[in-house]
Amino acid sequence: SAVISQKPSRDICQRGTSLTIQCQVDSQVTMMFWYRQQPGQSLTLIATANQGSEATYESGFVIDKFPISRPNLTFSTLTVSNMSPEDSSIYLCSVFTVSSYNEQFFGPGTRLTVL
Amino acid sequence: GDSVTQMEGPVTLSEEAFLTINCTYTATGYPSLFWYVQYPGEGLQLLLKATKADDKGSNKGFEATYRKETTSFHLEKGSVQVSDSAVYFCALLYNQGGKLIFGQGTELSVKP
């Protein structure tokens, strides 16, 4: 298994500002992902965080709005830029580890409220 | 495209009742199937999984069988507890790319 921590766990932000969310994993991972869960909704994949290169974004998500970094195998950040109330969601980091076969582990999430 | 459809919630049951949450999927190829659970205020936890047709995943009294002929992966539990109150997500995964596709989630509320 993998222990995933996210910072911050929650935040309340003003519109127009940006927030960077950190994801740290305690073991080597092969793939890292960022998901969004809007209030009362299911999870939607934002992007795959690639080590040392640009993230791979899903349809409807762009780098200017959600820049992602992954400087090493166990750490990634997601920035939510120029926030609006529609960005209020839970943002979750998830990973595949070297030892897990098709089992994806999720972090506890970052609950973001934009006023 | 690929998709997962779950029964609508919320589902309200009395303690010790039988639970079924329906899940059907549309996919090309042979995905792996999962049930995740999200307890109030917490992150997502893997509940059980099945990687090929006729596999049965089980955990904590919950079971689901991968039915290729009906493209279904229904979640069942013989006797629910108040502590099972949570939101349950059905999901499919293709090995290629690692992208999980989630259903819309079903909220379960178990009353004493």
C-alpha cells in the first residue's frame, strides 16, 4: 500500500487568487494523478503528473488553469489558478505504486472553498 | 466512450438489512472493476476489486462479481451496519494509461 499526504487539507480562498496543493507519497510510485470532486459529484480526472515533463491533461482541463509539477517520483503539486467559486471542490491526488497491480491509492483530499 | 452507471441515491436502510447497489459499465476491451468507499469527511478507500470476468471481489462483508455478459459489477452486503454509511463509487480501469472512470456515486445511509 501507500500512505499519501496532502497539504493543505482545506482552505478558503478569495476569487482571483491561486492555491498550490502538495501531494507526498511514502513509497515509490509509477504514476500520479490529480482528480477533482465537485460538491455532490463523482470524481473527474484532471491530469496525469509526469515526472520531469509536462503533465498530460484530460479534455476540459488546461495547463494555464491547473499547472502541475512532479519533480521526483514521490512528490507532486497542483495549482488552481485565478480561482472562481466554480473551482470549489475536493482535489485528490492518487498513485499507482511499484508493488501494486492496478490498485490506485488516494490521498485524503484538499477541500477548497472559493468565495 | 467508456462509462460507469450506478443506481441513484441516497439509499436508506435499517441496520441488518440486505444491500444491493447496482453498477453497470460500458467499455471496449476488458477493464478491471472496483468499488471505492468514501466515509463522511474522509478520502477515497478501495473496498474491493475484480480484474477479469467471473472474478468475485470481497472485503468487510461486501461482495461484487464481475459479470461480463451483463456488463455489471453490483455491490452486495448481507447485513449492513450503521458504520457502513458512506458514499460508494463504482469504477473501471484500463491498464493503459491508468485512468479510472467513476460512476456518479451512491450515498448509503444506515439507520439503527
